[in-house]
Amino acid sequence: MQTTMSVIQEEPQVVSKTAKEAVFEQLMSNSGAYQNDFYLARILSSWVVDEGVLPRNLGLNDDSFKELMDRHFSHHPAAVNVKNKAEFDRGRIPEWEDLVNLMLEFRAGDDWSEQWIAEIVAAACMGFDHLWQDLGLWSRAELSEVLRLNFPELAKRNNKDMKWKKFLYKQLCERDGTYICRAPSCDVCADYKVCFGPEE
């Protein structure tokens, strides 16, 4: 006796995009051919939905923010013109200029946006989460790539995969000849996991 097997075909699942994903796609559809387009779109799409700690203009002044948007995302979506963000109070992060200068000392020299990236990263250092989260990037790997792309020689110095915010501040301390850590080396430090633990 021949039996007929009926196969029930499931309807394909429609995965709705989040607001962040939608803004990211809009930005990338209007992006130029610059090296930081992808990462700036990641940061901006998170910023629009209030993820991360970046203030008005991502911490840039009005002119720089306009230049960034016009250069990287011509005809960018109106949603990115966020007006309700707090002004950037540099008094909250007095080392902002030192952080910017540190990064620019090692800039790749491939693109003008390295200047903006340095200022945005320094502004994100005022947050209390992992630096990639405070920036609004979508993973720690993205932050690692941003720093390697824009400041390659500085990124190479982080050869033990220290957390990026800790690493940047450690570089500042060593430049100034001051040391905030009493351990003779990271390998023997009791707080090793604070600096080198997972960031996901």
C-alpha cells in the first residue's frame, strides 16, 4: 500500500529590524567609500537609539559633526539629526585632550576622519561600561578594528589584549612618568581580571 507523506511547509520567519539596525542600513546606503564609514554608522545608529554615552554631536563641535556627516553619509536620514542630546562637558573628562593627542600621535595618516575618531573615542571614555559599549559599537572586536585601522602602532602595543579603556589610560600614565598600578607586572597583579577579563 502506497502512502503519501504530506510535508507541512513552515512560513518563513520574518525578522523585523530594530530601530538601530534600520538606521545603520540607511546610513550605509548613503555612505561614501571611506575607511571609517562602517564603524561610524555603527556608532551613530546606537547613538540615535540612546545606546552608549556619547553626547550631542558624538562629542564633536558643530562644524566637525556636520563635516563628518556630509563626508561619510551624504543624504543621511533625518533621524540622525538628534537634538535632544546633552552638551559635551569636557570638565567631566579633563584628560580628553591628552587622550586625543595620544591617539593622533599614532594616527595612520590614511584619512581625515582619524581626527574625528580620536575625539569620539576620547569622549566615550567618560562612560563606565566597556569602551566599545560606551561608544555604541556592536562588539569589542569592532573597537579593536577601529583602533588598528586608525592608530595601528598604538593598537600594536596592546599585545596582551588589555581592555581598551584601561590600555589607553595606562599609556597616558606611562607617558607622564606616573604609574597608577603598584604591581611590578600585569602577570602578577591580583586585579589581572579587571584589566584583561572578557568584555562581551
